[in-house]
Amino acid sequence: MSIWHLILREIFHRKLNFGLGLISVVIAVTCLTGAMTLLRAHDLETDRIVAEREAETAQRMKELEDDYRKMMLKMGFNVLILPQDQNLGDLYADDFASHYMPEEYATRLANSKIVTINHLLPSLQQKLKWPEQQRTIILIGTRGEVPLLHRDMKKPLLDAVPPGTVVVGHELAQSLKLSKGDKITLLGRDFTVTTTYEERGSKDDITLWIDLKEAQDLLGKTGQINAILALECECAGDRLAQIRREISAILPDTQVIEFASQALARAEARNRAADEAEAALLAEKHNRAEMRSRQESFASILVPLVVLGAAAWLATLGIANVRSRLAEIGILRAIGVRGSQIMLLFLQKAILLGLVGGAIGYLAGVMIGASLGDVVVAENGLWAWDPALLLMALLVAPVLSVVASWIPAILATRQDPALALRES
């Protein structure tokens, strides 16, 4: 008769003992796999929540950036590059710069790899007496925007004024009754009105825009400009300082001022929103990490206690099993069965107990952990069936059972056959 046959007959004969031992193994493995499944569910749920928060943050930031970009484009240029020796007090008092720089500066900026500004527009501005109309006006000579070679072409904020034409501010057009197609004379040169602007409530209402080269000829400033207008990029942090550092490295004899406080306030609000979103995301990650830490701490106490309790219970059942089988052990020893074979009989039963209990405990632990976990990653629940966890359960449970059965097995092998038969 084989050892496995003896084991099976013994199990069938002592169902209660085997059943109680199986229950203890199942409870231990269920506790272990359930805790591991809960932790895995928590990690998956954390990944899902963080991914959702990151997606929401990215979408919100994109909306803020788009809103900021549209607002900036609507407001127009908000960076002014001037000659280094231009006095800002005179600039604000006269409404134009009285010092000049080469028109080539705009081209030099465009050919560099500057990233803090775009939409470069060189201009020549001057307040003057319009002799033909006896009006004080602001004359602005401008050309088309200078494209930045290292960036994709963007739609210009301001269209170029073709030579021989003029764009008229609202107040001048109203008072002089000018409309599209009318002819005017400016400093002895004839121009055709192409556009009259709507009221802006600024100095633009008394401004004439003409081609830059024609303005240079009229004012005697060939190849000269006194300002470069630009639109700042969406930089984080101290944007003006970044712009000044980058431009000073390319044009050291210039200065940079920034206007449009509404744009600055909106940009600062956007940056604050980004900081708040990042802080909220970090707080969410921190909270989830703390929750996992608490779960790990609880599992690190509960699981060892359950495993030790199961081992103690298995050892107690093993000792009781040895005592109830003294006659059987005595007969086996009397007919020549060695002590090592007796011990193997008990340990193989323990291995079988561990394998069956490990498999059942794994199934129970996974189902309990999956039902208690708040994960919604996969509707079919396949995420919970971890082969590595199953392998661990099928290794840990037999080891636990063998270790708990070791002392009873040793006691069985040391039984004297005559004494065992007499006591039975």
C-alpha cells in the first residue's frame, strides 16, 4: 500500500481533523491574499484617480492657456523694445521715443532663437504738426511683422500698410470726414485712405499709419526705427526678467518695457491656477499614500497574527492526530516501517493540506479583496487574478503546514512500537 493511499484513507477516516486543519490554512492564506489584493486594488485606484486628476489639470491648463492666448492676441502687442538711452519720462510725456536704433535690430532678433517673444513689429513713431490740416497727430511708420525663422508662421496681429496708403484713426477720420478711398496729403506726399479704425479711446484715435520706408523718408530717418513692438510668450515665473535677459544678450544697447496690466494679471492668475492644480494633485497623491501606509500597517499586524494562530492550531491538531493514531503507528513500526517513513507520511499529508488550503484561500482572498477594494479599472475583475500571488499562496501554505506539522511528525517517529501498542 502506497503512502498516498494511506494518507487518503487517513483523511477519509478522520475528516474532522483534516477539515479543521484545512480551515486554518484557508483562513491564513485568505488573510494574506486578501490583504495583498486590497493593496493592489488601492494602487490601481490611486493610479486611476491620479490619471484623472492629471488629465483634468492638463485640460484646465490648456483652457487657461488658450484663453490667455486669445486675450493677448485681442489686446495686441504688450512688449516695447526701445533704445537704451531713451528716457522713459520723455517717452510717456511725448507719446513717442526720441532716440533711434537701426531697423536691422528687428531682423537680428528674428534670426536669433529667441523664445520669450514673438510677433516682432519694427516701427517709427513721432508726434508732429500735420501742416496740410493744421492738426497735431501721431505718425507711425510700420512694415509687416518680421517672421521668426525658428518658429512656424503665425497670423500677424497687425497687417502691413502698403506704400502710398494710410490708415486713419477714428477721431481724425470723424473730424476730417475721411473714409476709405479718400485722398490726403501728408508733408507734401499724397496717400490713399485704405482703412479707418473704430474708436479706441487712446492715442490711436489721432494716429496715421503709413509704410515704414515712406515714414523714414518723410521724417529723414532712413534705416532707423525708435521702437520694436512684440507679444510676449506664455512663460512661467518672472516673465519680464526672462524677456530682458534674452533680448539684452542679442541687443545689449536696448531696453524693454511691458504694458497691458490686465494681461499681466491674467497671466499671474493662470500661473496661480497652475500652482493650485499642482498642489491639489500632490495632496491627492499624499492622501492616497497615507491611506496605503495605514493599510500596510494594519496588514503587517493582522496577517502575521493570523498566520501564527493558524500554525499553532495546525500544530495542536497534529499532536492530537498523533495521539489518536498511536495504535496505527505502533503496528506500522512493528511490521518494519522506518521512522523516516512515518515522518514522511505526516509531512506529505501536511503538504497536501497546504496545497488544497492555499488554492482555496487564494480564491477566497482574491474575491474578498476584489469586493472590498474600490477599484473600477476593469469591469470583469481580471485585474485581481495575479499569477504571482497564486504561486506565493501555493508555496506559503504548504511551508506553513509542514512547519506546523514538524513537531507532531517528530513525536510520531519517536514512538516505541511496544509502548504504542500497549497504550492503545
